[in-house]
Amino acid sequence: MPRSARLLRREQFTEALATRAAARRRYFTLFARPNGLPLARIGIIASKRVAPRAVDRNRAKRLVRETFRKLRHRLGGMDLVVELRRCPAQGFNEAAGAEFARMLEELGARPSG
């Protein structure tokens, strides 16, 4: 994913996290705010407290990035922060990916502003 599609600085995360959660589901919380740019950007928070094994954190981030890559053209100018809420017992699979995809689709279907 190109640098232009990622949130890189602490201030960018802080500004997005200061907004109300756009969606909260079993495995993820999504924060969103308009960024004034023509493209969507994403940042991912996956803490050790939620997913102690690095393999689970990395798989969750990979799943989120891939789903975002497929749907980002529908989101417009948004900054998104995805926070991992819990780790499934079997690890991250298609069900968790589908949950995140639904969250993004709901967000993309909303009118901007």
C-alpha cells in the first residue's frame, strides 16, 4: 500500500480517534473523519493486550489492509483508524474479513459531510 494511503504520524491518529466511533463490531472499532483529500487513508491499531501473539496481530493487519485496498475507491476523502477489539480463538479468518468489509461498505454508502 502506498504511503499516501496510510496514516503515518501520531497527530493523524489522534485527530481521527478524537471523533466518535463510526462503527463498532465484534472484532473491530472504526473511527472515521473527512481529510479534505481525494483519497482515503488508513491506520491500524493492534495492541498486544488484545492479541498477544504477533502472528495474530500481523494477520489482522494484513486482513484489514487487503480489504481496505479493495474498497478504498468507494470511501472518498476519509481518514480511517481501525482498532482491533478482540482476537478470535481460531485466528483471523474470512468471517472477520467480511465483518470489516461490511463496516467499510456501510461507511462508503453514507453521504459525506
